[in-house]
Amino acid sequence: MCARQDEIAALNTRVFIISFGTLPAVQQWMSETCTTFTVLLDRERTVYNAYGLERSRLRAFSPRTLWLYATCHLRGKQMHSSHGDDTSQLGGDFIVDKNGLLRLSYPSHDPVDRPAVEALLRVLRELPSQ
Amino acid sequence: MKTVPTFTLTSASGEQISLSEVLKNGNHALLVFLRHLG
């Protein structure tokens, strides 16, 4: 998504990354990934709950998630600890238009399940510019 | 189409961000909820 940030900004859209991690963990994550988007802290997961994002240990460790972890390990990618955070909490993606209307709701079925950036851009391009 | 819950959260840089203020300023919002950061 970082690679498409100019395109997203041109569509009059602000991106907010929301995390329930601690501030030090978020800062470390930001230093290793994309730092240009605003990262918001939701330690109590109040907003996660308001948007209906579920916790599921079964889905958090689905076969395809375990396969991803295994391939990352085999490629030598370093995996970080969960910092004691809840590993069963699932994420998701939502697009809200400027009138406060929900235009896309994509709660992740499992940790690997995320919408393609192109699919997000398609929704954003259809939103009214004025 | 339904309206979404609004919220105010603190950013990693300490700024208070209100979704309703962002929308009021004429921006759309893409919300990306992360899993744990491990």
C-alpha cells in the first residue's frame, strides 16, 4: 500500500493504520515498515469492537496462516514475538466516505486474508470527489 | 449503506485524531486494522 500512497492521497483519502499494540511495539513496527501513514493506538480495542472485528484462535492459526509462517521461516525472515498481545485478534479494512457512509467492509477471515490494494483503489475511485 | 461508528484515538506521535473531523474536512478514510505486531 505504501507504494500507492500518492494515488490514494490524490483520491482525497486519508489512511489510518489502527493497532492495539503498545507504543514501543508500534514505533518498532513503523521503523521497519511504512511510516508515512498515520498510526492510531487502540489498546483497549474499543474501535476494533465497534467495527465488529472478531477474535478467533482457530482462524488466527488457520492452515494457510501456518503455511505463511513456515515459508517466512524457511526464507530466513525474522519473526517477532507478539509482545504479549492477543494473537487471536483479527484485523480488517474499511473505507468510509466523507459523508460517514461505509463503502467497504472487509473483516479478515484469517490473518492472511486482506483485500488487494487494487480492490481498495477501485472503491476509492468510485467515491464522489466533491 | 450504513453510517460507521466514529471515534477519537491518539496517534503514535501523540496527536488526537477524530474520524468525524477527518470526514468533516472533506476527506474519505481508509481504516486498516492490524493484528498483533509480531
